[in-house]
Amino acid sequence: MNIIFFTKGGATPRSVHFTHWAHFMIPVVLVVLTATGLMSLGYYVGINKAPEERVARWEDELKLQRLQIEEARALTQANIDALTQRLGQLQGHVTRLNALGSKLVKMADIDASEFDFQNPPAVGGPEEALSETELQAPDLVAAIDQLAAQIEDREQQLQVLDQVIMTRNLQNEVYPKGRPIVKGWTSSYYGVRSDPFTGKPSFHKGMDFAGKHGSDVIAVAGGVVTWSGKRWGYGNMVEINHGNGYVTRYGHNSEHLVEVGEAVKKGQVIAKMGTSGRSTGPHVHLEVLHNGKHVDPAKFIN
């Protein structure tokens, strides 16, 4: 293969002769030069596009971080809502405890200054300040749980105390106490006396309370009516069983307001004063029996 070079000025042309191997080297050189050019062009284009790709990656990372922040914020808000709900429940417990404590103080007739359920308890003593990092969220949750346990324990104790007081009040309700009339006076006592009809000594098993005909006769304790009708010597009589072995009788009534089997409360009007039966005038004859034996009503009245 010959390549002829022509020069200016009319000089003699020169020629270059290539051997057989040169036929293959020239295309190889051309291919290498072409590849190098393409690589250079790609590198140049890559350099120019790198900032755009970096910006796109940064935007993707920012979006991911925003999502993570939103998830963390939602989780934190959920925890705060849970703590707020828990605190609301504890406040409800405190309100019920205050109401129950106030009721118990009133029912038990205790000095209100000894048990003040309306104000926080008095506290004091030296303390050391804690840094903000010393009290973490788990410590706060533990403190709330501990407070809840204390409140529940005290609530149970107060409920037991409430039951004790209610039982005591129930016992007071069924324990005979007071006079069977609202207005009137004592006309005869329990024990030996002169019989008003014969004048002879006799044993009076109850107490007589005189008053205006038709005035109220009241139960001296709560219980169940076991008799409401006429009975020899008593005239119209009401008998009430109070439990614990106590029974009371109210005789010489003009009218009955309760029936057998009816539950009555302490102080309830059960009859109207009269003079039925063996009586010399309007009055109510009160008897108190304990375990079937008559006892002096004066000890219950006084």
C-alpha cells in the first residue's frame, strides 16, 4: 500500500509504502481514537449532569426524613394522648375519692378539719432539685402507674370503711331508740304500779305516752310489721320485728297505717293515737322485747 504526499512549490511528490500488517493497524487506531472520543464525551456529559442527580438524591432523602419525622411525631402524639387519658382517669378517681371521703366524714359525724377532701394534703421537707434529663418519659409513666395503684388501694379501703359505716347506720336504724310520739308526755313507767282499773299492785310491762287523740304514733326503729290489728288488753296494736332479737309493740291505737309484712323505717308514722282496749284515755302503750323477754323501754328512750 502506497500513500503519496504532495507539497507546495512544485516539489517532487513523496510516497510512503505500508506493508501488509499496517493494513490492520490503521483501523485499530481509528477505533481506539473513536472510543476515546466517546469516553471523553460521556465524561463531559456526566460531569455536567452530576449536580442534577445529586439534587434529586437529596430531595429523595429529605422526603424520607420528612416521613420519618411525621411518624415520630404521630407516635409521640399517641403517647401524649395515652398519658392524657390516663391522667383523666386518675383525676376521675380523685374526684370519686373526694366525694366518698366527704360523705363518710358527714355520715360518721367526724370533725371536717381532720379529713379535708377538698384541698391537697399538706406536705413538706427538704428536697434536691433534679436536672431536666433525670426525669425521662419511662419515669413519668412509672410515677403515674404508682399513683394509680395508690389511689386504687385507698379507694378500696374507703369502700370498706363505707360498708362499715353503712352497717353501723343499719344497726342504728334497727336499734330501738327514742319516743313513739312527736308531741305528748310520759304518763306511766315500766315496773310495778297500781292498776288504773282495780287499784291493786300490778306489773306494767311498758311505758305509756299520752297526747292528743289522733296524733302520730311513730316507729322507734326500722323493721317488719308482724302484727297489725286488735289484741286483748292492747286494743288496736302494731308489732314490729327489728331483727337482732328486738321487737316493739304499740297499743291502744285509733287507726293503723301499716299492714303485716310491710317494711317500715325508723321515725315512720305507723298509727294514730287512740284509747282502744284497756285504756283510760288517749295514749300509746310502748313495749320493748329482747329475745322474747320484756325490757324497760326507758333505756332506749333516754
